[in-house]
Amino acid sequence: MTSRALEPPFPTAKPSLTDLSPVTETLPPVLAGPLLRRVEPARLVFWLVASRPLALALVLQGGAHAQPRVIPLDETNCQRLPIGRHALLHLVDVTLDEALPSDCVIEYDLRISGEGLAEQGIADWAPHLLYAGRARPSFVIKSRLDRVLHGSCRKPHHPAADGLLCVDELLARELDNPTSRPAVLLMTGDQVYADDVAGPMLVAIHGLVRRLGLCGERLEGAVVADSEELFNHPATYYRREDLLPAFKSNEALRERFFGGVEKPVFTTANGHNHLITLGEVMAMYLLVWSPLPWSLIEPAMPPLDAKQAERYRSEENCLQGFRQGLPQAARALAHVPSLMIFDDHDITDDWNLSARWEETAYGHPLSRRIIGNALIAYLLCQAWGNQPERFGERLEQTQRLLETAAAGRLDCAAQDQLIDELFRLDGWGYELATDPPLVVLDTRTRRWRSERNLSRPSGLMDWEALSELQQNILDKPSVLIVSPPPMFGVKLIEVIQRIFSWAGQPLLVDAENWMAHRGAAHVMMNIFRHSRTPGNYVVLSGDVHYSFVYEVHIRSRDSGPQLWQITSSGVKNEFPRRLLDWFDRLNRWLYAPWSPLNWLTKRRQLEVVPRLPDRRNAGERLWNGSGIGLLVLDPSGRPLEIHQLNADGSPPTAFLAES
């Protein structure tokens, strides 16, 4: 495998955000996309946001067809949802009369016209989506999931480079080689950070909300009456906790969402710029998936005190590299199908961590709206593309809400009703009949709550959800499972999380792992030990901001399931380096194969064997660095190669079996 030359994540001379591109006076017809979401022989799914209603036609060419196929898109295969005066979401779901061939390169184009606009193709309205010398984007429909990309945690203002650029570089090398192109990109959580937003990003979000006229809304439970007052309030940058009324009943809520509590082990919660309105979250998606919205705004530092101004400038520097890489990231997302599932930061930090957390968050109108708005945006920007047929009724309800926005403001009662409906949805996970079958788990909304202590961490899935998982994998020779948090994690870190949970402080250490809840842990392990699960099971995870690979065997079983826990995290995030080095070293010492501490863990009936990074220092098992995971599977669903493609430009890291 080749790698790109080592490059810094951004130029030495860092321009300001306003210097990166000239501000466009007229709106481009397409603001973001297309994102390629699903590709099947008889079905194609695309996502894009336009500045006006567009007449679309899909052009396909490839396989045995020398002549292009032109498919007009109308209301039967393209749903349009207005998210503002100058922003319309176009959800394209095309059923083909004649199936497309598998395992060959197929070029496509989206021809647009409307409102006096001459017909244009992608080469006209989004040339940054094309590779050199190409007139159209392309895709490959793989007959099986043989090469899978996966990763989580893409934080725009983290100083690490963007792992989506690794996807772009891989595609550029293999564009004409369908065998080596990835079958799918699995985005396993934290595609956006709604709860951890840089000051310059929030300024850009507000500029885009105003430029596009994104829908406003009325707010309850805050000192501001509506979204416009929110944007203009002196506390809107770095001090959003001040927007809660100073009632004693709000103290727990303020700590949950905006407290910025120092987490002594893992990270710092940065909720001071937490996104609140639906317009803010939708603008965030546009700004992290497309370079074009940045050309429509002129972000400038608002009035800040000296400490906040210093932080703003630091975050602005980190955002330079992210912005400069957006054309390549968008190009990658236009060429490889992507499937997604949320983790907490897509909504809010520690989302549904415990029954006490839920009691606090859902019992206040402002926090309920914050969570609900992020969930509406997740439906529109992520969940819909996974399974369009599942969300027809919810999308119709969302469309009615958006279309009836009076004077640019959403109807408060209808918005709350939609949010209630989404909260009642029976999980957001899904299964696809690929080869091997793909099972994506919702580890956030169907939790196994602790009955003895409401502050103890909930199980990541309740008994009913775990029973459904068992039915989905029984008797299958191989299954690819996506679990945003690793099913089999680092023992030492899980023990530290357990200690803090016992002390009543699970929020301090992100105490969310499969072993944190006894019932969920035992049911999950019993599923894999069941006599009718004899196949190959690959679990793909993210969440933790480092990467590792375990092979898992059932003790005292000559035959039985072969399990691999493969974790790739983050796409643009990393663990504190020195801290992870200590955890890695201590974990090897304390939980060596001969250590009696292993018999105190819930997974003592399992043998967990790490695969080692080939570029490790002596003894390392955990790999710390932003990038994207690449998994190569054989026809039986077993891993042939496991790599981490490194965003810093260094050679890929291979995870090898211990000799």
C-alpha cells in the first residue's frame, strides 16, 4: 500500500477564515452534496442540499451500456424539504427498472435545471467533486463487502488531520480498479459534534443561518425567547450556560449540558457553545460536509474577553486545515457509499448515560428541545440515507413542520410533537442483507437502565434489543456488526470507569462500555457463546479516540464463533498521547495472560488476544492517531487485512497476529 508524502495539517502561514475563499454574492444552486448513501443493483440513494428547488435528472453510464441512461427525478423518487428560505434538502431514492451490474465502475451525473437556470452537470456546479481528468463521479456496486472503510469521531477543530482525506487518496489511486475500491464507508458515530463547537465554527454557523434564512424557532426554559435573541445575546459565544434562568432546579441541567466539567481521566467537556436550535445543527452539517457554504459567509471574531479571544484564535488556526481539506472530503463522499449511526456527540455528550441523566435532561423544556433538534437533524442528514423506506411517516411529519414555518419560524407545538415522535421511535439501528450481512446497533436509545441506582450507567442495549440482535445473527456463517462503543475494550480503562461509577461520578469518565452494566454484559456474551452462533463475527467500533484489534475466543470450546473486535477512532480526533501510553503499559502489566486480575472481569470466560500494530513501539497494543480503518474480508467473512490509514501522511498501520 502506498501513502502520500508527509504534509502538515495546514500551511505554516495560516490565513484567517475570511481569507480562504472569496465570499459569493449569489448563491450556488447546490450547497452540499451529493453524498452517495446506498448503491444496489436496482436502487441508488443520494443526499444533497440546494439553494432553490431543482429539476434533477440522474445520468448513469457503465457496464455493458455504451450509451448513458437518463432518469428524470420527480416527486416519486426525490423528496424536497425546505429547511430555510434558500435551502432545500433533496432526498433522492431511485428504483431502477433495469439492474446495474456489480463489480464494475459506473459513472453518474446529476443534471440540474430550474428557475431560469440552464441545465448543468456536476462538472459545472461542483467541479471539486471530480478527480483529475474525469468528467463525472463514479461508484462501484460490490457483490460482497470485501473492502470496508470505517471510523468515528470527526471533530472539526481538533488539531489532527482529517481522516476523510485518506479515503479521497485511496479512491484517487484505485479509481479505475473496481476490485480495490471500497464497498462502503461505515461512519460509526460522532459524524458531527453538536455539543463541542469551536467559537469560530459557531460564528460561521450563525452567518450561514442568516445567509440561507434557515428556520428560526421559539425557545422555552431559557432567558431568550427565540433563536434570534439567542444569536444576538452576549452569552451566545462560550457562555451558553448563562442562558438558563438562575433557578436551583436548573443547576443539574446546567452541569449536564454546559458545565465544562474537567474530566480527570479522559477529556474536557466543552458545552459552552452547545448547539441549541435546529437551524444551528443543520448549518453545522452543511459546514462539515461541503466547502461551498464557507464561501457564502464572512466569519469575524465577536466581542470577547481576553481569555475567550485567545481560545477563539487557537480554534481558528485548527479550523484552517479542516476547511482546506473539505473539497477532498466532499469528493470522497460523492464516490463511496456511506452508512451511518450516531453516538453521543451527534446529539450531546453522555447522551442517555444513566436513568438519572434522562430524568434531568428530558424533564426540562430547553434540554428536551436541544436533544430533539439534534435528532431531527440526524434523521434528515444521516438516518434517512441508511433506510429511506423506514422513515416515510416521520419525514412527512417533518416536511409539514418545515413547510408551514410562518415568517421563517417553526410552529412550537408541531416541533415538540415531532420531537416526541422521534423519542418514541423503536430504535435507530438497522440490518442490510449484504454479503456478509450488516447489523448496525443503536447503543443510545434502547438502554438497559439500572433499577437499583438511577445514577449508575445504563446498559448500552436492553434485553429486548439484545434479543433482536441474537435473532439477526443466529445460524449465519458470518456477520459484520457495528457497535459504536467497542464490545470488548481495554480492561484497565473499563475498571477506572467502574471505580468512578461506584463513586457516583460516571459522567467524569464517560463510563459507557458494554461491561459497565452486568445484565447487558452477560446477555451480550451469552449471545456469542450460544451453540447456534458458530460463524465469523467482526465487530467494528469507534468512540474511544484510539484504535486497536482483538481476536476473541470462547474458552473451553474447540468449535464456536470466531470474533474480531476492530476499533478505529477517530477520523479527526486523538487521545491524549502520554495518558494513552501509560494506560497501554499498565494494562499489559496488570492484565497479562497469567494475571489473576483477569478472573475478576466479566469476560473471564473469553480469551482476548490483541493484534499488534506493525509500527508500534515496544509492547504497544493501542494505536493513537487520526485516520480511517480499512478492513479486507475473505469470502467467508474473516479478516484478511486490518489497517489504519493515517491522516498525518505516515504509512498505513497494519494490525498483525502475535507470532
